[in-house]
Amino acid sequence: MQVATAVSVSGVEAVLQWGGHQEGFWNRLASLLPLLALVLGLITIVVLQDELRAREVAEVDAELLTDELPPSAYVDPGFAQYLRANKTN
């Protein structure tokens, strides 16, 4: 059983400091694992979102290249939304 040797109080935050206990390599590694999991999760989310956006843009491009439309339709701001709403799959 470990006993706190000092208590630091700063504003509204209190920190217990453990005396006589040196953290080993494995304890430090275990304390970094949640941070590593968070970073890997965020990277995974970014990669998946980028892939989803690329697929959506590719679908719109395919619709544009295979459809016969007047030139004014290509500059219409709602054209991409129209293509997404009227998919024929």
C-alpha cells in the first residue's frame, strides 16, 4: 500500500504526489497507451472521411462525363446536389 507524502493545492486542483515510488518503463508505457489509441483513432477517421469524399467526387464526375447536358447546367451551384438526389443505381 502506498501513502501520499505530499498534497499540492493550486486554485481548484489538488494533486497527490506519491513518495518512494519510481515509475518503471512498463508503467510509463501503459500510461501512454490511451493517448496512442486516441491518435490512431483520429488518423483512421481522417483517412476514412477522405476516401468517402473522393468517392463522392468521383461519382459526380462520372455523372458529368456520361450525361448530355447544356453547358449552363455545369455552372449551376445546385447541380451536384441534383446529381446526388437523382442517382440511378
